[in-house]
Amino acid sequence: MFTKVFCYYENEDLKHIIEELRNQKGQFTVICETEESKNFAVKEKLNAKTIDEFFPIYSDKIFAIYQNTKDSLLDYQKAFCNIKFGNYPIEIGLLHYIKTDLLLLEKIKKILEADENFIFLFKKIRYVNFLVQKIAESQGYQNNGTIQLFKDGKTHTYKQTDSISELERTNKVLKYKNAFSLYSSNISKEEKNKVSAFIKISEKAVPMVLRLAKSRVYEKNPEQSTSQILKKIKQKVADIKIQSGFFLSSDRKDLLESHYKIFDRFRSENIRFRVFTTDPITRSFLDNQDLPVTDLFEESYALANVLKKTPNAKTLQEEIESVSKKQNLLLLYNEKPNLEILEGIYRAISLMMIIETCLDTLRTEKLVFLEGTLLGLTVAHVAGKIGIPTVSVETLIVDKNAISSMLYKADKICIYGVQGQETLAGYGISNDRIEITGNPRYDYVKDFDGADSKTVLERKYKIDTKSKIIVIAMSRWHYNDEQWMSDFVRFADKNGWQVIIKIHPRYKTRTDESQTKIDFISNECKGLRFLVTFDIDLSTLMSAAEVIISDYSNVGVEGVLLGKPVISINFAKEDLNNAQNYHKTGAVLYTESYDELKDFTESLIKEDKYIENLKDGRELMISRYNMNNDGLSSDRIFRLLKD
């Protein structure tokens, strides 16, 4: 048995990889990181699968992998719990930045149990890719420990010990390119004119880039610069008087919007609050909300770079290497240190120092943060040391995922309903930390006017709302989604209905995985009534819809709370043993058949069939996913913070 690892950057290089694969001898399976590279290989008649195809999203198999990953995280936590940078523990940043890579390695280990020949295909080259060969070797596979990179029509061979600094810079450029793309779309999406959109983006982005470039001057004298940056933070917050501080960082607009009604309650009672963020994308969402915001991004970026150049940094790296070698913790040291993780550790330490400085100056009474984010984890740690109570608001459905059980750090967790309470209790979180408030994300549901939504869709997006609207909103792209969706658009168009396909926000920065499917639908359905969109607000779409089609995502919950008929589909017949099976409450229709989907849709629109039966399960859904569903969740959270 053998393993090989291939990497690439641009799609053009996939052609060269295919040529190389054709020259390989014997039977083998290509294991692809992305759906796009897998489709490319399959078209060339190669046996290929994505990594995720081995682990259906809600199967027992993937939940076992989550448990293994948690066990590994605990091993790393135990190994490094006593290592600090000055007075700041490194484990917070360490655990945050290694969990994705550990999850990947656990999946690789399981795949290799099949005892077949495998060629792994990754988009970009990273430290963790070399560990695939190391793990394979430990499981009896033959390989030479190298990675072949296909770039610009040439093949390059790398060993773990080789310098890949140029490639690491390329990775950073790609990362910032994706982030800038999302940032740009946020601050310019209202602009119809390309010139005015460019000007608006430039007004925001260019000064930020110049400030970051200028911040490099701090690195010339690291120890003195640390004091200068923290002094700048003190000055920035010196005159701020607030009762509650919100520390928010997310590239998902919906998670931020969940807090907006809470902010409205603070305003209505003239109670001072402030939002703090360290993320430009978050700032771009908040800028249009007329909120008091303090942006700490520039300082946190500069300080992280400064800390890497202090005398303490060398000592820290030596300690990490020593522990990693002794305990064979390969993700941090495998013939050379993992600089990606080290950068993450400095990022976390810089946040802790900045937040500590902020809180020492602000003297605020309570703090709110988003669980699971690096900013949230560091706020929880610093606030815990100082003794400031913390609150988090969980608006997404909590799954029984072992990794998730490590993320909840707030003193009080505001949860949406019984299902969330049961899951958190299963994590070992005590009931006195859990507050069932309902979900502020759905506070609008009680008074939402579908007619107003239709007016918005007509005026802003030229959608014909006189025809019945069917919204398709999936949690992710599934195999062959583009084919049945194209057929469904044709079916709906024949009936005079309009289909709107809402793409999940995650694909804004993963366009390679999505664009091929979007292009397929667009080509197949030219001239028909349909729309594919990223940006139209999902709540607006759903409130205007006659029927909502989804898989097992939060969309199902929101549709039921809106009183809309929801059809939950599972054409791939995936194992949903650990999913939120809404259909078991009787609140949605469930099908694994495309023909039945069409029958359900036709019956719902033409005959109002099933509508009464679905109402019976609605109350059970409300108690589990949005307690009371009365539009007062934000009010309950506000009173918790106030009192």
C-alpha cells in the first residue's frame, strides 16, 4: 500500500495533476479536499472522493471522529496548560487554532484504515499536509514523506524540513483575498454603480491597509512598542462609560443581527453600552447600524507581530518544541515548528493583553460575547480573572458534538429552548449557567409582514411577487443538487411559480466549491423564472414564500416559526441519526424522493393540503427551538443584563 500527497493553488494546475495521476500504476483512490477537485477527477474517469464523503454530516461515524478530536485536544491542553507567555496562558490560542487541523487528521486516520492505495489532493500546501504522510507511515503505508506541489505548470517536491516561506506568504495572500472579497461585498452591496462601489470600498479599505503597513514600525523596538500599543488602547477607551460591553467578531451577518434588538432595548432605556471588535468584516457589518463601536483590529494586529519579536518569544518557542518532542505532539513540532499555530498563539496573547487593558480602564459591569470565537474565549478568560460577569447568546442550534462541548465559557448562556438546554446539560454545563430566553434571532417573527417583504423583493430585486414564491435554502451543497434544482425550476416555471435559491453564506469565501453548480443552474434554466442569490436577506425571502425547501438546517426552524409550510429533503438518504429531525415533531414534511417533493409542493400550493396537520407539530417545535415565540427574547436578555 502507498500514499502520496499532491497540492495545487490554481485550477489550471489540476490538469497537470490529472496527467500525473494517469501515469500512476495500480489501483488507487484520490482523496480530495474540495468538491471542485473531486468533480474534476471524476470527469477524467478517476476514482475520487472528498474527505467529507467518508463522514456524512450527521452520521455516528463523524460524531465518533468529533469525540476522538476532543480527546486529542484535551491531550494538547494537558501538555501545555502550564506554559505561559509572561502571565498569559498559551492554551487558549493553541486549542482554538489546532482544532480544525486535529479534526482533519482524525478523518485521515480513519480513511487510512481501509488499507487501500490513496493519493491525497489538497488546495494549497500547509504544515498539516506533511503529517498525512507521517500518519500513513505509522499505519503501514509506504511513502517518501514528501509533498508534490503543482504550480504554474511545474512540479515541485517538498520535504517537511524544506523552507516553504514563499508558499506561506501565498497562503496569507489567499486568506486576505477571500476576507477582502467578503469585506468589500459588505460595505458596497447597496451600491448599484460600480464606480461608486469602488470608491466606497477604497474609502474604507485603503486607510486600513496603510495603517497596518505603518504599524510595522512598532516591530523595530518590540518591548517599548508593547507599552506604546497598550497605552494607545487606554487612551482609546479612557472616556467610555458603559454598563455592558459587547465583544463581537464574526463574518456571519445573522449572528451579529441577533444582538441588534438587544441594543435597541439599551437605547430605549438610555443605558450606555458599547460594541468592541477586532475584525474588519464584523466592523463592516456594524458600520451601517449607528452603533457605538470601538475597533481594536489595528492594535491587535500590530501587537501580535510585536510579541513575536520579543525575547520571550524565543523562550516560548523552545518550551513548545521541548514539550512537543517529548510527547510526540506532531501538530506543533514535526522536524520543525508549526509557525501557523505559533502565529495564532501570539494573536490570542495580544487579544488577552488588549482586553485586559480595556477592562482595567472601562470598569464595565457585564460583558457579552460570541461563544467559540477567539475573541470570546479570550474575553471569558480575562473577565474571569478580574471578576466581571459574562453572558453569551446562543442563536444557532447546538448539536451533540464533542468538540462543541469545549466552547461554552460564559457565566450565563442564553439559550433558545428545551433542545438547547438539554444539549448543554449533556455537556456537563450546570443549570444555573443556562437561561432559557428564546432566540432573539427570531424576535421579528411575531409581527413580520410578508406583504412588506414582497414589496421589498419587487422594488429592490425586480422579483415578480404576483407568482407564488418557493425558496430553496440548503445548509450546504450536496452531490447533484444543481441537477434536481434545475429540474425543479423548470417544473415551477411551468406552473407559473418563481423559485429563489439562497446560497449559504459560507460559500462567499469558498466560491470554487459553489460557482460550478450556480453556472450549471443558470445555463440549464435560461429564460425561466428563478433567482440564485447570496445577499438577499433570508428572513425577507422566507416571509414572502409560499413554500420553503431545505435539508436539516436552521432554515427549517425559522420557516416553522414563521408559520410557513416547510419541506425537508434528503435525496442522498444521508444518515441523520444525530441531526435535528424536525419532521419527527410533525411540523414539516420530509421526503427522500424528488417526485414526492414535486407532489408535496403542488399539493401545498394548489390545495392547501397538509397545512392543518403541520400546525399540530408547530407548538412542539416552538418549545424546543424558540421558547414562547413571542418576540420578547431580546427583552429577556436585556433584563438579564440590566438586573
